[in-house]
Amino acid sequence: MYGPIIPQKTSVKTPTSLFSRRATALPAAPSEPKGAHAIAFDSGHAFPGILPDMTEAAERALTQYRSETLQYGARPGLMEMREWVVQYLEADGARISAQEVLMTNGAKHGIELICRLLLDEGDTIVVTAPTYLTSLPLFRSFGAGFIEVGQDDEGIDIDAIEESIAWLKQSGRKLPKFIYDVPDFHNPTGITMSRRRRQALVELAMRHGIFIVEDSPYRQIRFEGETEPSLKSIDSNEFVLSVGTFSKLLAPGLRVGWVVAPRDFIRRMALLKSDGGSSPLLQRMVLEFCKDGGVDQHTRLARSTYHKHRDRMVRAVRRDLAEAEMTVPHGGYYLWLTLPQHIDGDELAQRAMDNGVSIYPGSAFYAGQNDSYPRNKVPLKNNIRLNYSHATPDEIDEGVRRIAAAYDAISPKADAARDKAWAVRSA
Amino acid sequence: MYGPIIPQKTSVKTPTSLFSRRATALPAAPSEPKGAHAIAFDSGHAFPGILPDMTEAAERALTQYRSETLQYGARPGLMEMREWVVQYLEADGARISAQEVLMTNGAKHGIELICRLLLDEGDTIVVTAPTYLTSLPLFRSFGAGFIEVGQDDEGIDIDAIEESIAWLKQSGRKLPKFIYDVPDFHNPTGITMSRRRRQALVELAMRHGIFIVEDSPYRQIRFEGETEPSLKSIDSNEFVLSVGTFSKLLAPGLRVGWVVAPRDFIRRMALLKSDGGSSPLLQRMVLEFCKDGGVDQHTRLARSTYHKHRDRMVRAVRRDLAEAEMTVPHGGYYLWLTLPQHIDGDELAQRAMDNGVSIYPGSAFYAGQNDSYPRNKVPLKNNIRLNYSHATPDEIDEGVRRIAAAYDAISPKADAARDKAWAVRSA
């Protein structure tokens, strides 16, 4: 076709100094790959044994709907898909219209679009400490500062938010743009926000003119107890922007999710959706699968499966890691363990990895770093998060055993450190 | 489940004043929907008659690969997919490794990730005037300023870039971060950059430490003439970041594309890929379809189909819009028409729409607005862009006839304005 051009290697280096601030701030080294044969307690993967059979849905999407599914799709999503989401959320107490729904490539993409809509560099947001791990680098990439607040058994600490706001006002600073939270089976703590706390939170947001970003991927994965109303359903003044996903309802690989927000917000987010329309093929596959109650049926299967997995893991922890404290979550994917204070979760996670089980240390879930607000939390060192959705029941037993072995290996050392501290104090 | 909460509507308004600068800058009104029965000369859709049959690929992806395709995928993409891209680009003269490939949700997503990697608010980039319509709001959403340069038959105006750079240096300003261009069958002008211009461009970029973003979705859709080397293939020092897509090779609805860049760039872009891994299901479907030469076979079909479409449209324009000038493109999807100077492309597009055919006026392809650089281009008013990929051959004839009718309707008015101007000048 054309003759060879021999590129001359010169001494010129690609100028990485041209990276944006967000790219420069990224961690320098890639995160360590986990061992290929490790038991994975670190993921949000589905249990492979219950992945749905989507072959028929795909076949219909690619034949009956071929000229829809293989062409560019509308940026806000397929209208039928948006209407399906309306029905689905209506059954959950929210009253919205299809114009208030934007289809996305999963919930994280929804959070990103909310950030694109609301955040300028230097803006702040409120997050719980600890909070959803993966949301942190996303918020950071928008140059956001963090106000970290704690939680109790009823959920996010409203008083702490009020205090922070008062402090910001006093010092003449801008209020946070939004409060980000996972109100149902919080990731990582498993806490579900009480009804009165939800009402107080929505009222607070409205009073101060701050949005709430409600991220509730596990809401339908409830094993027991009463469902609390979604924040969106008690929000009469459109201060709640909610994100949802089929990752936990059907399968993560689909990458289909949504955002619910006021119409004008959705219109703008669609314009800011710079990758164009989300795949119409995946949306149509989901729609075809959902016909005749497919999603409800699969949700029931997920609930009963993960219920058993949770019970298995709780039993294993009580048996092999008896010193760990936990509040057994009523749903979701995770156990949050609080270990004796002298245990360093980072070290425990590293040693567990050496023993062939991957877990996240509690410290990974704190925004930290930012010291410009009075209430920022110092990561607690003595927590770990265990996922029970992905592993088989037998792997759950074996994984907890391996963590217990790692725990035993560092526990004496911690004892020694305590003894030493005691000796110093007594001297 | 829980009792009803009666939301009390108050007078509080959702504070749209909290929007980010990028969201505030968006156009206030939604763009007008085109008539449902209009002949579409405005899209980049595939011809429905050649959409590939992907049912078998989907079936295999959802059965043999179920536990890969329905789970979360790695952020950089499936390794097998990245290796496929390496092979594909190697056949096109580029020597890269899989670590230099990032899978994306289409080429626009690739451009977005490059922006996330490189652009801070207020940075500038070089674009051609006119340039790819859809890239403009994307660049704007990152707060980029534009340096617009023209093109001649050989492609982008290198001297104009040099002049702008000299001017920037003289006035103590930062150099642009990258030069964005569509070197093959440029969108909208159809120009393909000559080989010597390509070499000069890559040398310029290296000399000044500026990146080039090579966006070449139509490269394989060549009807005649010699392929020029890709910018990536003549770039020995990694100043070229290239984006690719299966949208034009297979089908737009798949939303599978890629970026090629140095390893460290890819690693960082993967971290900035805040929607997580692109759908492994779609990637595996593409891989399965590509086995046994599926993509080459489909590309041949697309070439011969669009070749006929182009010929049909060129004939129709010569017959019915004889006053339009054009350089017949050797490939791609678009005809760029230059009409007599007194014709207003915006008005013509509006009237064509009224006649039932949707086209883009030339003015839509200019960054414009920004007056802080000396060379920014005033949009030329007398151009329109016609797409020939989507419509049937008969619709192509009918669509051009309708445009010609719209043209005839405004042409006398333009004559009258010219006469009036002449009368004033003579007075």
C-alpha cells in the first residue's frame, strides 16, 4: 500500500508534565495484582452460580430489534427502558416520569455524570467515613474536597453535617455541593439508614440547598427486616439525585444503570454524556430479559443465595475470628469487621493476601488526606471488609480460616507492642 | 412494606445555580428533534441493510464465556481484545503492545479519556476549522480553549499551527496540549492528509512537545486511491495518541472502541475511567465475530456499499445542485458542499428540514466563540454536510432533490439581497 517509513528514535521524551492535575494526582504505581488463585473477598462480583441465562434475550435483541440495537442509541437511553425504570421505581414508592431518567453504563457512570453536572475543581462534598471505596478516586478526579462524617446504627451523622455547615458558613466558605451516601446496606459498613434519619437528611438538604446523591445498588438484596423508604421517595422538592444499576439485579458485565434527577438535570447530563448513547443492545437485552418478571425472579434467587452466603460467613467469623465485632447486615454483599484496636487492618489484609485470600483493609474506605475541614476522619486502622457474594460457601469457610491464621500471626506481635507501651508508661 | 409518607410540596426550588461551569455553559434549549419521517443525511449511522448478524457471536459470548462476560471486566479491557487490536493495527503499520491499548465505549469515550488525562480548565487545543461536530461540546466540557486552523487539499495547515505557537510564545502563554485531527476522510470535509503533511505534523508535535490526537474512524472505509500511513505508524516518540472504534467497522450500537497511547498514559486513563471496565460482554461478542476474519469481511461489504452510496449522491448533487462545489472524498461517510457565497447554510438546513431531509449546516463544525486567539475562524456560512451512509440509494436521490428545492427557494432571495447591495454601492 505504501512504502516503509523508518521512524528515527530520537532522545525526545514524551512530556508527561503535560498531564492534567487530576492525572498527575493519580497513584504512581499500579495497584498490586492479586494472586490468581486467591479466594476473592474483595470484589463486588456476582456469585458465578447464579449468573442469568441471557441468550434468548440477546437473540431477540439482535434479530427483532437489530436496526435499533446495532445503531447509535439516543443519549438519554431507550425510551422503553426509561419507562421500565419508572415502573420499577414506582413499585418502590417513587413518583417520577421517564424524562427524569437517564440510562448510563452502570451506577458509577451515573455518579460521574452527577459530578460532571455539579462539581467544579475545589468544590466540596459530604461523604461518610468510611464510604464506598470506588467513589473516592472518582470524586477526586473532579478535584473535590471531602467533608467526612461518621455514622451510627441509624445511618449518617446529621449533627456532624450541621456542624460542618455551620463552620463553613462562619468561615465564609462555600457549602458542599452534595451529600453522597449509600443508605441501604451501606458499603462498607452494612448499616441501613432509619426512616427518621432519612427524613432528617432530606430536610437538611432542602434547608441548606444541598443535593443528596443516593447510591443504593443493594437495596433489593434484603434478607430480612423492613424496607425503609428510599430517599428519592420522600423527596418532594427534587434535592435527591439517585443512581441505580442492573449490576446487582442481573449481572455486572451488562453495564446498564440509571440516574434519576429533575428533567433539566437529565437533559444536561445527557449532553455531558460525552461517550454518546449507552449501548442500545445492552439496554434491549435487559428489557427482553425483564419481560415476564425476569428481574424479579432473578432478584429472589440473588436474595436467597446471598442470604445463605451471609449466614455462612457470619458463622465462620464467629467461629474463627471470635475477637471481631460486627453488626450483621440485613442485606447487601459485605461484612464489616471491627478488630481489637491493636490490630492493623493494612497488615492483616497483606498477610491474608499472602495466605491466599484477598480483602480490603478499612483504611481504603476513607477520603482522608484533605485536612482543610475540621471533621475529617483519621482512618481507623482496625477494620476489614469481607465480601460474601462472590465466593462459594466452602470458599467462604476456607477464606475466613485463612484470615484467622493471618490474624493469629500478627496478634502476638501486637500484644508485644502493647506490653512495650505499658512498660514505657509504667517506667 | 412501609407506610405512605405524604411529601409536602414547599416553595423551595432546586438550586440550579449549583451547576458546574461546564453544565451552566450548555445550551439552554434542547436541540430540535428532527421529523420522524425525514430522510437522514445528518447522522453517522450505518446503512441498515448491512448491519451484521451477531447472534452467534452473542450466543457464544453468553454461554462459553458466561462467567467472564457477565461479571465486571478489567478496566483496560479484555486482554484478548487488546491483543486483537495490536494485531489489527500492526497490519496497518503501527508497532505497539497490548499495554498500550485501552478498550473504551467507542471512540468518543477514548477522546474523553484523553481529555481527562491531559486537560485542565483553560488549556487550549488545536482543531481544524471546520472539525468533527461532536468533539466540540466534549472539548468545551473540559473548559478547553480552541485554536482553529484551516486545511488545504493536503490536510491541516501546519504553517498556521506554527504561527499560532509563535504568537503564544511571544505573548508568554501556554502552548496547546494537543492537536486534534481526523486525518483520513476528514469529518466534515472529506480531505485525507498527504504523507508529507503527516510527517511534518508529527515533527511539529515532537519539536514543540505537543500531543496529536488521531481520530480515524473511517480509515478502513476507503473506496479508491492509496492509503496514507497512520500518524501513529510514523510516530517514533509517542506523541500520537490514537483512537479507534468498531462503530464504523461493525456497528455503532456495540459501543466498543480503543485508545492507543504510551503505557503510563494507558494506566492513568484506566484509573480515570470512572465507569469501571467497559462491558466485557460486548468485547467478547466483537472478538467472537472477528474470529475467522469477520471484521475484514464486513469491512469489504461496508466499502462496496458506501462506495455505491457515495457515487449515487455525487451524481445527484451534480444533477440537482449544480452550483455546489465539492471535492469527491475517496472514502468515509460524508460530502462537504460549498455553495455560492450568498447562500446561508443555516437557512438552507432549516428549509431542507421543512422539506423532510435533515442535514447539518457548515457553521455547526466550527469551534468559534473563542476570540482570544488571533487565528480563530469565522464560520463560513455557505457549507452543508451530507451523509450518504445511512439512507437508501433511492432516498439519496430524493433527499438531494428536496435540498435542491430548498436551495431554489432561498436562492432568488439571495439574488435580491445581492442586487440591493449592488444598488446601494452604485448609489
